[in-house]
Amino acid sequence: MNLPSKHLEDLVDHFASLPGVGRKTALRLVLNLLKRDEEELGAFSRSLGEIKQKVCSCKECGNISDADICGICSQTSRKHELICVVEDIRDILAIESTQQYYGLYHVLGGVISPMEGVGPNDLNIDALVDRVQNGEVKEVILALNASMEGDTTNFYLYRKLADFDLNITTLSRGVAVGTELQYTDELTLGRSIVNRMPFDMNLVRK
Amino acid sequence: MNLPSKHLEDLVDHFASLPGVGRKTALRLVLNLLKRDEEELGAFSRSLGEIKQKVCSCKECGNISDADICGICSQTSRKHELICVVEDIRDILAIESTQQYYGLYHVLGGVISPMEGVGPNDLNIDALVDRVQNGEVKEVILALNASMEGDTTNFYLYRKLADFDLNITTLSRGVAVGTELQYTDELTLGRSIVNRMPFDMNLVRK
């Protein structure tokens, strides 16, 4: 794709460097931006240029935040003895939207992935151990994605935390709510039979 | 989706304002950007902020260009008596990639669409009439998309240009190369029988 303008090409290249955005999509986005007024583009450009300086990590949980301590960690009504370990901020948003969790979080910032050159030292793991060591933490919930990298990281975290006096739990795996059994994969269905749980009338009523 | 940072929220909103980008995708893009170094973000931000000033329209054809006259209009080897009318720069890229066209272009910047509030005066139509009036144009090819808006615009342009001494042509419609007849829609197949053309041995060999 040979664009007729060097500046256009530059901006298209920048957009095309984003994950899941190809050059054709990038061009479509840039053409849309060209139709807007200068003021709007200026605001977008400033917001983009300043984001790294303006945004910081919460000193407690590693979540993205405007202040030193994020909105969740500073809520006194939350259960501070409960920490849910997640990969990134999107997992926090997903769990928060369930309205079923009232503890704190710990954001690793990724998972151990030798293929992508991410080792334990690249993740926010030492801070988690510090929190467990110094605080009144009673339970750590490992809520990483059920991928090979997620499992590896779970295993590493378990080893790191096993010596402390706390419960280490993980999300329950099983048949998704509203799914038909015949379409559930064997692995999930097999595990859900092995790990069957007491029938609970409350869950049926909901 | 309640993001923990105002600045993050701002940038996500800007990305989510792009066509085809929802808030979840926007957040994914911004999280990816946060992992880059300041220098790269600065270059992206500058490129975005300056695009409107740096890029201009070609005074001849309306295409996006760095100079007053774009690369295509300034090529003397092209047939200046042939003008292909297109909606935007992406259509030029598509036609150029066929390597079958050696004339000039005229970029309308859209099509007539009462639904979206785009009338003939919002498009680059007067400049086309000027070019036909003043130049040595012998043929105008209407190469707009085969949508209702495209057909309306074709009709409007035809009325505007009918009085001049020139050929007005349009792209041939018919069965796409490599398509199976049974999967072609009736409208296209019907038209391609009505507008059947002489068998050409050269097209078979290619």
C-alpha cells in the first residue's frame, strides 16, 4: 500500500502497530480522524502523549491509578484480608462487574511466558509476597486465565506462598452457566464431574 | 466499565470514538500503548496532533497529498484526458493496485447521503465540473460503490456532466473472477446475462 503522503503514512504506521489493527484498518481510522476538527485531534494527541506521566501504579496492588493508592485499595469497607491475584486491569473490571467480590486485588502485569521472554522477575510478584508477609492476609485467590502460562504462574505463586499461614484458592472450573452439556468440551465436563459440589437451592432460584 | 484512572478513561474514550472500536478494544489498545517507551508514545502523539496541518488536499483531484499537486496528478506519463471519480483515497489505492489504469483521479470525499446529512455541496463536485470545463478531458469514469448512495451520486454527476462533450462510463458489473455461478446473487447474474460481452481469448489466457 503506497500512500500519497509521508505524514499520512507515518500516522497509519503508528496505528497499525497496535494489536489487532492492520494497515487497512489503520488507514480507515486515520481517514476518520482527518474529518474531525483540530481541537478534537489536539485533545486526543495530548491525552496520548501525557498518558505515561499522568498515570501511575498503585503502590499496594499494582493497578493503574491516578494516585499513589488506587480507589479499591483505599476503600476501608473492603475485606483487606482477601487478595485476588489477576493478570491485568481488565480482569479486575470483569470481577468487579460480578458484584460478588469485596476483597482487594493484586495485579501481576502479565503471566510467566518463556516463549515471550517473560520471567517471574518481570512480574509484580515480590510485592505480593511482601503484602502477604506484612499484612493480615488470610486468603489469596489465584484468578489467572486457564492457559498453560496461567497454570505455570499459578504453580510458581503457590510455591512462593505455600510457607505462609493462609488459604490459597483458585476460581472454580466447571460447566458455564446457561451452557448445554452436549456442547461442553470433555476436559471441562470431566473435571466438573470429578469436582461435583453439593446441590444448592439458592443458586437455582437466582 | 468504571476505570480506576481519569486519564486512562480519557484516552480510552478517544480511541473508542474511532469507527469499529468499542470500549473493550480501546482499553486493550491503551494497555498495549502503556507498555511502550515514552519516545514511541511521543512520536505517535506528535504525528496525530500535526496530521491536519501537515497533510493537504491536491488542488487538482482532491486526493490527500503532502504538496499542492499530488504524485499522481504531477505524473506527465499519465493520460490527462481520463478522469476516474472515486469516493476516497482507499478506492485510489485499490484501483492503483490493479495496474490497469493510467489516467487521473477525482476524489469526491464521500457520496450523497441524505440519511447522514451529506448533500452535493459537501462533496468535491464543483472542482470536477471545473476540470471538465477547462481541461482536455475526454472520458469520466464513475467508480463509486454500488450502493444506493453511490447510485444517487452517479446519477447526480451524470446530470451535471451530460452537457459536456465527453464519454461518461462506469465500472462493468458482473460475475466476479473466480466465483461459482451458483453462489452469485440473482441481481448480479441477471445483469451479467443482459450485459453479456464478446468472448475474448486474451482474458482466458491470463
